[in-house]
Amino acid sequence: MPKKPAADVVTLVDVAKVAGVSRATVSRVVNGNASVAPSLREAVERAVAATGYTPNLAARSLVTRTTGSIALAVSDMSAGQIFADPFFGRVVSGVTQAVRPRGVQLVLTIVDDEPSRRQLINFLRQGHVDGVVLVSTHSDDPLPAALAEAKVPAVLFARPSEPLPISFVELDQRAGVFLAVDHLVGLGRRRIATASGPLDTPAGRERLAAFRERLAHHGLTEAGCVEGDFTQAGGAAAMRELLATAPDTDAVFVASDLMALGAVAVLHRSGIAIPDRVAVVGFDDSSAALSCDPPLTTVRQAVESMAAQTAELLLEQIAAPEVTLQSRVFQPTLVVRESA
């Protein structure tokens, strides 16, 4: 690849020369236009990184009538919960990877009550940001419907709990749980319990329903079920209750890696060998999976790629508001380590 131009200010023409494309193609990429072929987009993004090109946001705003910024909103969670869970760090990383090459700024906002919901909607309507990627965890969250009603550019990370005219990116939760259950059954485990996610969240309900469905497919019923809250402390509490109510459990499907981290600690303190006595499978393949001792077998969801896709869909909406609503469904994989 040619070297970075010697001039102090890198221009679209400089980037075009490095990428081997026209100036117009570079302009379309940095302005988030969806009409550029993926191979050309990748070439331009590499050239932007190589040259250190920085878009002139003021000039671009005059031409495109956009601000060059989007919001990443996390709904119905406290700041403490967000920064304690590695899942959200992966979302931020994925969105950032998608918007940074285009010179788009990311504004992180926490929406945890009605005033903050109204503030976000007004922020969008007044054009302070061009659109929003929303991470919404609870089924009764009114924000997805409010965004759809406001007709502002928005993409959800996860399917909305009710049908809405809004784009979204999601994981095939059912397929992921099937992988976990099939693996445990394949190991010869028959007394399989679960520490579920919170049942007021779509993910919590879907994973529990899929767990029970797949056990029935194998002619089994659950050894026990305790609801957790997707936190390490919640996983520990759920595991203590399972040991008290279902002491013959020989495997546990835990609905998140962070919960599994707490569950594994309780098993260790109880003198229960993993996986010899109890096998453990988590969900997410986050950093918590590698922090477990032994390292956690888990269902991987490609959070960074999913988050990047939400940002891509949002930028397409902003560049071409007439684009029809879209959804993307990612498939999970099973990562086998030492816990099962």
C-alpha cells in the first residue's frame, strides 16, 4: 500500500489514491452511503486508517444535513450494571469498530427512567445526533415503541418483545441453548438443571423455554430451575439454591457467563468437582468464560460483529431514509473448554 501523503492535511483525493478508487467512492464511504460494494468499502476503510484521514465534519454537515454522530443508548440499566458486565463493553467495541472509519462519533447514553427517555427522543428529533443503536433488556421497556412512533433512525440490539416497525439485530437464542443441552446430554448427563436469566427479559425467557424444549426432545425433564439476574452474585445465589433443592444435579446450564462465574465459585466452595461431579455450560463467551476455573464451556454469540451490524444498518438508514426495515439473525456456536 502506498505511504501516507506527506501533506499535513489528508484529503479525500489522498485517500482515493491510496485505495485505488475515485474520490466520489471515498466520499460515499465516509458519509455512510450504503450503495458502495463491500470490497470497495473495505479498501477505502483501510486507506482511511493508513492515511490518518479525518473528515471535515462541519463541511460534511452542510452537505449531508447530518451531525456525524450517533447515540448508543442502554435502557433500563444502571451505570454500575453496565460497566460490571463484559457484554456491554463488547457492544461498545463492535459499534466503535463500525463507525470510527467513517469519522462518526459515538455518544453513550444511559436511559433508565421516563425523563431520560423523553430527553433521548427530543435529542434525536432536534438533530443533535443522527440516530440511535438501542440495547434494551426488559420486555416492558417503552423505549423501542417510542422510537418507532417518533420515526427516527433507530436499530435495536435484539428483537423487540412485540412486533414493531423498527430494524433489529439478534442472536438465534433457541439454537444456542440447543447446542448447550445437546452437549451435556452427549456427555451422559441426565440430571440437568438451569440457572436462568431474569424472566422479565426476552433473552431470559427464550433461553429457559429452549432449555425445556430441548430436554423434552431428549426425553428428559429439568433437575431444577432457579431464576437469576445475569450477574455474578445472581449466579452464585442460584447455584446455592440448586444445590439445596436438587442435590443430585450432574450438569447446569447457566444463562450467562457472568452468572456461571458465580455458580462455579459456589461449586468450588462446596467441594464439588467440575466437571467430574457437575458439568457447567454458560452463554455468551465473554471474558468471564476465561476467568472461570476451569475455563468455561459456553455458547458463543459474536457480540462485536452483531453490534457492528446494528451500526451498519443505522448508518444505512441515515444515508437513505427510504431504506426498508431490516433484521439480521446471527447463529451461535459452542466453545468447548474444560467445565463440560
